[in-house]
Amino acid sequence: MPVEVKLADLVRLELVDPFDAEHEDPKQIAKRLSKAGLIEHFNFKNSIFSLARRASGDCQFLDAKTRRCTVYDKRPNTCRLHPQVGPRPNHCPYGNKAQSR
């Protein structure tokens, strides 16, 4: 599932420098992050970035083996506000169907 983030989330994830976030056009930031393979899409109208995903569709920050977020303390607001499913904090239950069997 795609993770949509705002510029402040990218700063928290340390993908964008706070100075750049204040002084650089979001379109330019999106272009740079897209070229680096860090985002898949930028919604210009709403200034929302979609983080790049692995070929499996998993978030780039999700450990494939443990299914745990590798940036949990810095995770975007989208993830912070997502309802927790199950009793295991920072564990993503949305895995490959073949893995969950």
C-alpha cells in the first residue's frame, strides 16, 4: 500500500534538509527525490509525495524479514495515524499473501 507524506514528514525522515524544505520549491524537491528513487509520485495540487515502494509493493522502510518499520521513531504522520492492527507495535501486518500463510 502506498505511503503518502507531506514535506514535514520527509524532513523528519531526513530525506529533505530543513533548510531546503523552507527555501526550495516542492516541485524541485520532488524532482530530486524522484530521480534518487525515494518517491514514486508528487501530487502538485496538494503537495503530497508518495514514497517509493519495493517491487513487492512494500514500503521501502519496512524490513522484509521481520515486517518491522526501520524508521519507526521518524515514521510519517500517515503511519502514526494508521490504526494499530494486532498487539505488536511497529509491525506491519500487510505482507505478501504468500508470506502470511
